[in-house]
Amino acid sequence: MKKNSENSCNEVVAVSRIVKFSAPFAALLGGIGYAMALPPLNWSILVFVVLLPLFWSSYVFRWRWSFLCGWMWGLGWAFFSCRFLREIHPAVPWMLAPVLAVWPGVYGAVLSLLGGKIFGNKDFSTPWRLNWDPVKALLYLFSAAALFTVLEWTRCHLFVWNDFSVTLWKIPFLMQIARITGRYGTSLVITFLNAVIFALFFTRKPYLSAGVLAVYPLLAALYGVYRINSTDEFKEPVVWRCALIQGNLPQQRIADARTVIDSIETYCNLTREIPAEQADTVIWPECAIPIALRMNHPLGGFFRYQIAALDRQILLGSLDYTKDGGMTNSALLINPPGGRIAGKYDKFHRVPFGEYVPFRSLLPESWIAAFDMGRDLTDGKKLEPLRVNDQVSAGTAVCYEGIFSYVSAGFVRNGANVLTAVSNDVWYPESSEPEQHLANAVMRCVETGLPMIRCGNNGGSGVVTSRGIFTSYIGSAAERPELLREKAAGVVEVTFERHPEITPAVRFENAIVYLLLLLLGAVCFFSGKKIKQGKAE
């Protein structure tokens, strides 16, 4: 009898070890699933189950092991979704992924500690089907979903790329709630659905917790269906026709004279293919020409002469100068006759290690040499839209900054009634980065309720509707036009309200995050108070 008892005990220990050491690898697979829900695969359905390994491990294990599980999850996501950075330098994904993985690691550890607050002493006797009180299960799963969204908000202050909301860019009806809540309300739909599925399959008596947690995703889906099937009615409609010029030219850090001249001639010739009466404005992408328009050099003079000779209104991305001699990455609005500069916007949010080197004085020279462009660009001082004419006020994001909610929201608060973006993703000629860039940008249209006209050097040129749907693209027809990388020119047309209403997402930016912080604080406070009362009794 005693021998049988010892064998049983040893079997339990062996099983628990297998469970413990397999948990980090299950978490790693969850993180890889998150990456697979992003471009280029776009297997969006996976995102509704990717958090399950973290929900489970954070309840079963202590905070240190839960941190490891979360870190492994983050490693799978960050490495595989940011592999495109190998085109800048092969070491970048390997260096960046362990840093970004810290956030999911912290999530696992904090959730484990929070679970202790809610449940008191953890019961490990039934690890695969957790025998929870329904109210406690609801508290735990709500906290798990809300905490991930809050920590994602903090992570996006460092690296905003590929947050949860991006995985839904191919499921437009689930994105529409962002018009009210912003991007993090969309992320909350995903985390709540993960919690619902976890409740149904991993808890006893799941219906209370699963039913309550399903309310928000259900309401978000119903609102999304309504928005997708409704049409906008404009009091003062504005029609803007734009010729998008996509040169598909390679980029060089230091361009020679022949390269500059060829670039200018390519873009001018493509522009001439579009008759002037077909488009109100011509748009060229970010830094289509590898010199500054106002460069004090014969090449700069040739550039300005060719622009003036086109005799068209042109919105283009170009390097420019500040009064004190600094250099900016800017969007310039050029009006005929004579090619005079009628408006200028300087890029507000620069790309770290691309347009400036953070902590330059502290980094080794060998590191700086791998990324340095030879200068630190100066950042813009105001999110001021470009006044194209008396009806069009274009909030023009320059490349990377177009994925930031606060940038598009700032344009809207300053009077923008349409969004534009000039981009140049040709630094990534083979990877999924151009498609990921587009996927990260479409949510800005949903949040602001404004359409976006987007012009890239090597793809992604077209219109994103106010519902976040990429359409009216230029180039040859294809099943996935966002992947087209070719030389093209074409006209797109958008209609929008001259004086649009400001959406709740812009008016109450990040309010959903602050609300979640308050609710998480309340859960911790009352759960801790209840545990203390139980101990006193």
C-alpha cells in the first residue's frame, strides 16, 4: 500500500514537472500565433486564442515562472513579426525581440500576483480545468484582459508597431469600435474574446464569466456591422481628386548626381502621364528625390526648375531646412505658377536610429555606424494640417508617424478634414514591412472618421476609407493590391465632410485605458480587502 502511494506521488511530481517545463514553450507558440495573425500571413483568427497559455500559466505558476512564460510569448511575437528589420541589419531582430518581450513577461508576473490577490492561496490540484467560483473567475479573466490592454498601451510608448488592433485590419467590422474607444478598445475586444474562450474550455461553470465577458465584444461587433453597412451623409461634401505617383525607385544613403537626375525625371515623367484636368493635386511620396528641394546646389536648382515646369499643385515629401540650419523630413505643398512653396509640415515623430540616434553620446561608435544616416533630423513643432485650398485641410503624416494615434488626432484637433500620408518603404524591398506599415495605419481612419490618401514609393498607394478599408489603389489589379511593388501613376478620388465632427476617440483620447486602470485598481483593492477579512475570521 505504501509502495503504491509513493509511486502515485512520484507520478504526480513527474507530471507537474512536465507541465511546468512545457508551459514556456506553449507560451512561445502563442506568441508565434500572434505574429501569424499579422502580415504577411494575416491569419487573424489566431489572435482570439493566443493569450490562453498566459491566462493559464499566470494562474498555475508563481510570478517568476509566469514572467518566463510571458517573456517567451513576447519573444515569439516580437522576433517573427519584426523579422523585416533584418533588411536594415541582420542583428536588429535578435536585439529588439528580447527587449520587447519584457512587456509580456511583466504581464505574466503581474497577472500571477493579481491572481493571488483574487484567489488567495492558489490550488494546484486541478490545473487543466480550474475549479473556480464563477465570480472569482470573472474577476480574474476581466483583470487578465484589461491588464494586457493597459500594458500594451505602455509598450506602445516605446514601440507602437504591431499592437493587437493591427491583427483586425482584414476584419473591418471588428475595427469600428475604435471610432468610440480608439485602438485600445479594439485590443480589448480581442483580449475579452480570449478570456471568453478560456472560460468556456478551462473553467467549471463557465457561463456567468463567459457571458459577462462576451457582452463588450458582442456590442462592438454589432456596432461594427452597423457602421460597415451605413453610408455617410455630408452636409458640405468636398471632392478631392489626387494623382498618386509611385516611382518604385531604390534608395541610397548617399546619392550621386546621376541617381538624383534619374529620380527627378522618373517622377516628372510619371506626373505628365496624368492630364492636369483629371487631378486637383499631385502627390509624390516621402523623399522621392534623394536631395532637398531647397538645396543650394545645381542639382537643387534643376529639381526646382523641373517642379516649376510641371505647373501643377504638388504635395511631396522632401528634406528641408530650419531657420537655424537644422534639417527636417517634411511635406511641402507647391502651388503654380513658378513652383512656390505654399505650405510646409515638418515630421513630428522621428524614427529612432533612422532619422536620429537616441543617446548618441553614450553608444559605441561601431553601433552608431550601423544605423547612422550622417545627421540627426530636427523634429517638427506642431501638428498643423496643410491648407491645400479653401475646402481641403490635409493632415499629412510623413511615413512612420502615420501609425501614431496622437498624430492623426492632433491633425484633426487643428482642423484637418482629410488625412494624407507620404511614405517610402523601399528600404524593405523583400520583406512584409510595407504591408505591415499599411496595416498599422488603417486604424487612424477609423479613429478619426476621416479617409486617408496614401502615396508610397514602392506600394500601398491608394485610399483608406473612414471604415479602415484599403481601396482605390493604383497599379495593376491583383488579389492583394497592398503587396504590389511597381512603378505606377493613377488618379484617386475621395469625398468627405468640409467640417467633420470630432469622433469620441479623438475627443477622449486614451479614455478607455484610464477607465481600465481604475477598474483594475478597484479589483485589487476589494479583492485584497476580502482576503484580509477572510484571514481575520
